[in-house]
Amino acid sequence: MLIGYARISTQDQNLHLQNDALQKAGCEKIFHDIASGAKSERQGLTEAINFCRSGDTLVVWKLDRLGRSIRNLIDVINLLHQHKLGFKSLQENIDTTTSGGKLVFHIFSALAEFERDIIRERTKAGLTAARARGRIGGRPRAMDNKKISMAKTLHQDNNNSIADICKTIGIKKTTLYKYLKLAGAKK
């Protein structure tokens, strides 16, 4: 059985074009969403997948109606595969129930993985180059050694309240306790 899924991003758009194409393709039931493709929670898509039985095929008018990114498309199509469902996109002529459609899908998957690897490699190279120039990534320390020493001294004097110490150094209570603990000071 062919099950259709149509999505528009805003109320200003309409579903007529997608519905007509899905009906012409032979979809017996069509589910809809009015939501951004970037939203992960799409009730109509969830209902469509839940409605499908093993061996059914989910049909969309165009790939971008199913998801915004290749990664998102792959995740949705893998979910369909787990439910033993086929997938068909009318405009791109992709049909995962055929060997050619599976090939196209696997090429998309490989490209997405390649893209992730390139991003990871660039990030590592950038961090290595920054470290070579003496830069350390991450959030800057809230307190240097001088402030830590001052905090320890102020903390040892029982006449100073925690609020006063924090106000004097210009930090929050949690930061003070964190650095005192790291410095081995007793509460």
C-alpha cells in the first residue's frame, strides 16, 4: 500500500500540489503536517509511519518535504527501514523498494558520512593549530592563581562571609566553592 505524506511550512502555503501528486501516484491515505522541516516532532509524519504496515511504502512529493538535511533524511529513512517500510520520492524518482533506489539512498548516506568526517577533521586541525599557537580551547577560567590565593586567605578568616568573599573577588558562590575545592581548602 502506498501511504502519502505532505508537509507545508506555514499556514500561508497550501497542500494542493502535493496532495494531487500523491493521489495521482496511487496513495490510498495521505497524512499532513504544517510545520518547519527543521522541527523534529511532526505529528503527521509519526501518524503516517504508525499507520503503515510492514511492506507499505511512504511516498512524498519531494525529498525536502520529509526533512531539511541529508542527516535528517537518512535518519527518517532508516526508521522506515526498521519498520520494514519502503520510501518513494516522486520528484527525485527515488524508490527504496528497488535496487536502484537503494543505491541512491546509500550514496546519500555515504556523502553525509563523508561530510561529517570532513567537518571532524577540520575541527581537529583547527584545534591543533590553535594549541600550537598557545591557545587553549574551552571557557576561560573565572579565577587566576592570584584570585584563588586571595579567596583562600579570605575564606580562612571566619569573619568573612561567603557572600562578602564573592562580592570582593567578583564571582558567584558556586565558582568560589569549585576553586576552593580544587585548591584543597576546607569549607
